[in-house]
Amino acid sequence: MLVGPESRQAVWVGVLVALVFQLLLFVVLFVVALAKQPMLAYGLSMLGRFFVVASVALFWAPWLQLPAAPLLFSLVTVFFVTTLIEPLFLLGKPTAR
């Protein structure tokens, strides 16, 4: 593995937090609340991801006593990949005009 045994838990926590939050954001913003305004939903989801990264860095990592570097790196990596994949899901969805 690329990380030591003491950092594995932090990596998994970062991945799980990012995946759960990204899934919730997508369902709430793009499917339920702002289905007819995808650009507004996309902008709000960016703000939501920024808030999660900032809150994990400032509050959750110290409180959980996890190493910040592997936690944040895995969190941001999953957010980056899902942000790149998100428009592919929007292309297949018909928009009302």
C-alpha cells in the first residue's frame, strides 16, 4: 500500500465521507430541488464540497485524531473524480425548457 497502517483509517474515512456527501448532494440538488436549473445546482454543489473540505480540515480531523494529510488527500481526490463524472450523468437527463 502507499500509506502506512496508521493512515489507512484516515484514507477510508475520507473516501466514505466524500462518497456519501457527493451522493446526497447529487440526489438533493440535481434530482429533487433544482432539477430544472442544473447550473445553479452545480454551483451549489461546488460550495457544498468546499464546505465539507474546510470543515473536515478545521474540525473533524483534529476531533477524530486522524492524520490530516491522508484524510484530506483522499477526500479531495474523490471529490475531484466525482466532479469530473457528474456532467456525464447530467447529459443523459432531459431538461425541461
